Amino acid sequence: MSIDPEVLGQRITEARARAGLTQVQLAAAVSLDRSALAKIETGQRRVSALELARLAETVDVRIEWFVRDAPQAVISRRNAQEPGAANARIDSLAERITREVEFVLGLDDKLVLSLTPAHAVPENVTQAEELAATARHAIGMHHNGPCTGLATKVEQLGLLVFSLDLGVESADAATVLLRQGGIAVINGGLRVGRRRLALAHELGHYLVADDYTVDWRIAEHLNAEQRESILDRFARAFLLPEPGLRAEWADHTAQDGDLRTAAVRLASSYQVDMATLARRLVELGLVSPSEASRIRTISTTRADIVELDLVVGEELSPPALPRPYERAVLRLFRSESISAARALDLLLDTWTDDMLPDLPTRPADQIWQYI
């Protein structure tokens, strides 16, 4: 495949910046002079296949990232929220997963993602609450209690969820809208409550058909953009529906007579972090701002878990790939449509060779027929 040297050079420069390497450091790692690398990055010097392979390995990207255009959805809004951020690893991961899912969708006719009609973007908190109720109903959550197994439930809407540890300094999550369905990439390095909040927020982006969105530090502050703050409200309403939360908060505060114990019980039951719970209680008028400040400082202890018989949540614990996607990859492997190496690639290196099923040995005549 032919690619313009200047475009290739720009991609090498971008990958080097993401890896946090200077030209001197990258050149030394791949046995090139710095001046040669500088010319490659400006398109003045062509790069050999071997040099490109070394560059890809050093900056931890696949060669195809250099020579093939990203899916249009990813190109459209790459890292729009924090352009030039030091750690944009989620961008390249979202791009890779998008490529892999589209590849599998093209080969496996049993992997079918629903095409969920796009909803209007909520313009106020009332509409955000209404969209949250609609979304809960769409995934079969007809009651107002906790919503667990969230990744599996949103698959009904065509959203495949990948949870991988990106480190605490990376973005919380990203969403890509595909031609059919979509994917959500969750930073599994976060605590379980924040992982679930991130997924609920990404579900909001998916439901309003945002092409590509990267969300940074969702749980820490309202984004300056009204669209993001409204989707924050959607996420909290989705995880902590008003009728159920009101009833349980009243029950727990009456039963326990203690703000801390009631908060610990509810955060465990709904599997949310204390900051999210505090924010939701304030917006529903169930606690004062000063009480919310106290709730934010609460940490659930091991004694709490034992004495209050709490649920210990590990939802979206990394690495976690969507089960329908894993099954599709295994079908392709069993049918010998893909090799073991390609299967592991598609499984994002979360499996090892010995985890793949054994393939039946073919008789000699079948081998020649197959070839």
C-alpha cells in the first residue's frame, strides 16, 4: 500500500510524542541517526519496512496504524476534549479496537450489533432524567434498584464494552459510534464505582450518537461544556434512579440513624463512588451541601464490608472484553478463517496461545483440499 511520505512522517511524529520520546531517544532505539529520523518525520526521507517495524515496536503501535487511515469516526474528533494532552493512549487504543471490531463484523455473520435509534441530546436536567429512565427500560431494568452487570446489559443496545487498564493519568473512557452499533473503551485502572460511572456516561454519548468522544476525569468536576454536564446528570440518574434512591436513603437513615453508615450501604448497593453518591443526593435534595462534603470524605473499610455484609464489586475489572466479541473471534479461529496469532491480536493480547481451543487434526486428503 502506497502512502504519502509526509503523511507517514506526521504519524510517526504523533506516535513518538504519545510515547513520550524525543527524536534523539527514538532514533537511538531503532538504530538511526537523529538527522535521518528528522527527515523521515518531515517526509524528506523514505522509511524501509524494517525501519518501520522497529519504529512501531518502539512506540508500541501496530504497523497498520502508520500505513492505513483510522476509521472516520475516530479521525473526526480524536482527543477533542484535551488536544495535545500528555497521555492520549486511549486514542490509539480506541482506534485499534474499532479496526478489530469492524474486521470481525466483516467476517462473522453471527456477531450482529443492534442499531439503536439516536435520541435527542438532553437540553436540561429533566430531559437527562427522562433519557436515563428510557435507557434503563431499554436494557430491561424495569425497577428502580441497582443496575449491575452493566457491560452485558448495554450489549442489548449494540454497545460493546472493553475495559483495559490505561493507568490513573489516562482518560476515563472513550466511545466510538460504528456503522453498526458502537464500542466503549473504559479505563479499567479506575476504581469500580468510577468505571461504572464512566460506562454510564459513555452510554449517554452512544444514545445521542456522538461519533467519537474522549472523556477525562468524569467523576471529578463538571465539564465546561453544557453537553458534558447534562450527560454527567444522565449517568448519575441512570445508576442512581430517583425513586429507588429516595426510598432506600429514607430506609437506611431511619434504620441506621447515621449518615456514614447509610452512605456506605448505598454506595455498596448501587456500586458507585462516594463523590457520585454525594452529588446525586444533593441534586435530589436529600442532603445538604455540608452533609455531601462529609460523604465525599468517607472510605469504605474492611470492617464495613464484614459488619454490614456489603457487596464487593469487581465489575469491569480489567482486562474485560465483551463476550459476544470473544465468541466471534473463537468462531473465526475454529473455522480457520484466522490464525492463532491473529486471534490473539483480535483479543487485544488479553489471551495467551494456550488459552485458545485445540483445532482438530485434518486428514491428509482434507489438508490438500483445504489448501
